[in-house]
Amino acid sequence: MLARHLRRNATPAERHAWSLLRNRQVHRLKFRRQHVLGRFIVDFYCPARRLVLELDGVPHDRPAQVEYDVARTAWLETRGYRVLRIRNSDLDTARLEDLLRPYVRPLR
């Protein structure tokens, strides 16, 4: 229910990212937005690659948030997820393509 609320009340950066990621527009990777993984809701998730994409704006610069993000990333990584972070200010198609390129490979 919280994930649905977050999808409906997305930040401008999340709306922009979703406009770039939806419908397999970047390297044909399918993403879900505001997806629940364990006790966390991640910004974007690609199930085929177990890949999490997190957007970081100014609130993520606060020391308490940095600490929380580090712990959250560690929790996700110990469960086999790969976590990529991108600054809201760096968000564009070219940057997403570059960031996601290493994860484009045939499924086994």
C-alpha cells in the first residue's frame, strides 16, 4: 500500500526516470518502480538482473540518511541484489545507458 502511494506521489526526478526506463527503453531492461524488496521499497527494480536503481537527491546528503542508505544497500547486496545509485542532477538517457550497460548481457 505504501509502494502504491509512492508511485502515485512520485518526485519530479522519479517521474523523469520512469519516463526514461518504462517500456524497456534503456537496453531493453524491464523495470518496476517503487518495488518492495524485503522490508524496503526501492525506487526502480529490474527482476531479470536483480538490479536496484536508486535516485539520490539533496536529502541523501544528510549524515543520518547517508548512514541509512549504506545499511540499506548492504542489506540488499547480502541478498543478491546489485544496487546502483544516481544523483537526480545526473539523470538523463545517456547517463542511464552508461550506468546500465554493464548489466546488459544474455540471460543464462
